[in-house]
Amino acid sequence: MPKDEKKDVSWYNDSGYWLLTCLGIVVNIEYSILMPTIWSYIQMLNGDKLFLGVVLASFSASRILTFFPLGYYVDHNPMLGAIVVSILISIVGNFLYG
């Protein structure tokens, strides 16, 4: 690479990059809070270990299944709409869980 050429690091200064990074951290914190508390919540609902497995599997499966349509949406539309909808769904889920 010639001395005059500079490496493009515009992604580093992009506010969208930092927003997605912060949202990823929040989602993973939410997941780490859910894991230790889910068993007591299921026991409160008179569930057994099989139901725990179904709930944990459905949590992961729902994330996998929603990533594809959400990614397609973000490829063709502004990212802000997808982020707002995702946050609203997360808030509703947190209220239902809590």
C-alpha cells in the first residue's frame, strides 16, 4: 500500500455501528438475566424440566427465525424502523416476564 493511501475506518466512527454494538450488549445482558431466573419462574407456573427445555429452545429458535426477516427488512429499509420495532417487542416481552 502506498504511503499516501489511508486505511478506510469510517465504520469505526459511524453512529449506527455504535448503536448496534450497544443494542447487542443490552440483548446479551437481557439473556444473561433470563437464564438464572427462568427455572424459578417455570416452577412458579408448575412447570417441569421438559417445559424448561421447550421454553429455552423456543427462545433461541425465535431469535434465529426473526433474524432473517429483520435482516431482509434492514437491507431494503432504514435500520431505525427495525430497531424501534425490536425494542418495543423486547419491552413487551420483559413486561410479560416480569
